[in-house]
Amino acid sequence: MKFRNKKVTVLIDVRSRLEFFFGHMPGAVCIPLSKINGATLDSRGIARDADILVYCASGSRSAMAVRVLKQEGYTRVMDGGGLADVRRNLSDD
């Protein structure tokens, strides 16, 4: 996958499980913002050098999640903003 011409291997939705249930991007994993940390991603087998795209409903939670993950050593994390932006800009390339 690509988001704005940048490679994406992991797609993380940081909205609540209820929001995720009502609609999300295909292939996304739901890790609510309150659960975002290195240990959670490590337990899911997500490498610290994976190309990660994080999104939420509007962009505020995703921005916070990106800051947390970068502080925890994830080097290639992108903020996709809101779900609508990701839908428009994510391609299967």
C-alpha cells in the first residue's frame, strides 16, 4: 500500500473499538489511542522500523499516537489524519 506515495505496511486505527466496528479501512488493526505504546505493537509483531500509517476520525488522536510511537523508537510512522483523508489517499500500489 501507499499513502501519498509513501510505502505503508501497517495500518493502525486509533479510534475506539466501537468506532472501528462501524467502519474502518480494510486491513487496519484497531489499537485505541489509550493502548498505543511500544509494548502493544511489539506484542502484535509490529517491528520498530515498519512503515506505519496511523489514522483516527479527525486527525487529533492520530497525531498524538504518532508522537507516542516516535518517542518509543518507531522510526517510520506517518499521520494519516482522519479516516476520510486515508480513504482518499491510500492506494494499493
